[in-house]
Amino acid sequence: MRYIIYGAGAVGGVIGGRLFQHGRDVVLIARGPHLEALRRDGLTLQSAEKSEQLAIPAVGSPAEIDFQDDDAVILTMKTQDTEAALEELRAAAGTSIPVFCAQNGVENERLALRRFQKVYGVTVMLPAVHLEPGVVIANASNKSGMLDLGRYPSGTDSVAQAVADDLNGSDFSVIVRESIMRWKYAKLLGNVGNALQAACGLGADYGDIYGQIRDETLACYRAAGIDCADADEVRERRDGVLGIDRSGPRRRGGSSWQSLARGTGSIETDFLNGAITLLGRLHEIPTPANATMQDITSRLVREGAEPGSVTPDEVRQEIAERAGAA
């Protein structure tokens, strides 16, 4: 099987790099200076153990690929870029190619299933950094990441198992799951804090705000009847499998923090905290903390602000004002 890594940033670069290192055929899709660096120098994959330059083929769009019957596409771009990417993919590859959504949030699979016959969810537990063109840093210890997957909306099949086998053989830990979305909703519960880290910066004292965001999220899950893997299940899955390697290049911040740090011009908050705001509006559950984080991060992107441009007290005040106006 050949793997098309669509969106070869932090997560996509590590997945594509590890697959390539373990003998799999890989093509990376990237853009801008990152693509230029990949074409010129290959992918530089760094970890605590070593730094290696990998001569992985890289293109700027699916239109540049001669698709084959045994191809699988792994989507790794941010959700705000998914719809345009899927349109390009459909035009180049048709609708029968299997599409794996290795992305945060719970919207990508639905966007893909509108266009493609075989769609798979992937729960991404993969600490990585991409701040420099051509370079990605893998920060996990033991395994490079956990990438549990399954057919969307539910079920498994031989394609899912084949991809899981290849990933398990490439320094990842993968379980094929009948109900992958209950694990993706559990991941979303963790990702609703990403915007806080991006807005307030690393090490800021915002635990109470994060608690409010999580409480709103769980209330919305209950109101919507969403089945979510609980904390004990998630802890049991991670224990002894995945950790952070602090002896190598340091991971400074998560994916939303990196979006502000790189000045990408967009951020994923509308599909993380925004997913909770949507549920709240559908089921009449107040979500002032989640909605406030959407507004704050959107403003920071418009202003070209750096991570840490807002204090926790400013966030608290905006949440209080929104709750009082409701």
C-alpha cells in the first residue's frame, strides 16, 4: 500500500517519515516554503535519538499524483483546510480511494463521507512540532504516537486492518476500533484546552478556565447523548505506551499554539471549542467559556498576534461578560 500524507506538517510529517523509514511507499503533500524545503532537502525528522533527512517524494497538490489502486490517503491538515483539500482530492483521485482522517475534532469524517465512499477516523495522540520549513520533531517516548482507527461512522474492515498493521510496524501503537468516534470525542475533550494555551501562553495559570471549558463540554455531550471514552479508559490506553521524551528537542506548545507561533493566518478553534458551542446551541446548554475562546483566538489570528498575547484574567472577564449577557 502507498500512503499519501495530505498536509505534511507536524503530525503528517512524523507519520509519513516513520512509514518511509520502515519501508513503506509514501508521498507527502505540502505547500509554500515547507514544500520547497521538502523538494530541495527532503524531510528532516528529528527526535531525541537522532536527526535524519528522508528523501520522500513531495508534491503541492493531489493533481500532481498518479493515483494507484492500492493508495490510501491520510489527512493531516487542520480542519479549517479540510473541505478545500477534499475537493482537490476528489478531482484527482475519484471517490473510491480510502481516506483516513488523522485530525483533531469530529467534523472531518463527516466532510469526507460526503465525498468519499470509504472514510476512517483516526484518534491522534502524537506530540510533535513543525515550526521550520522542511523540519518536523517527534517528541514522544516509547512509541512515536498512538493512532487508533476505525471505519466511520462505525465498524472495521480489511483496509483498516492493513493500515493498522503498517502503522504498528512503523513505531506507532494502533488498535482497530469498532466505535472510533467515542475515542475521538474523548480526544476532543482534551483539545478544547488548546485555545487557552495559544491565547495565554505556556505555563499561564488558567486551570479554573480549563475546568469550566471541560464542564461545558461534558454537559453538551450528555445533552446530545454522545458516547465518549472515559478518563480511565484513556489513561489505561496511554500508560506504558506513550509519553513525552524530554531529552531531545523540546515541544514548546500544542497545535493551536504552533499555528499562532508560525503565523499561519488561521487556527482550529472553531472546530474544537466551536464544536462544543454548536452542541450547546443545538441542545440549549450555555457554553460561554468555549464561545469566548473562539472569539479570542479568532481575534488573535486577525491581528497576527503571538501566543500568550492574552492574560488569564482577560479571558475570565470576557467569559463573565458573555455569561452575564446571555
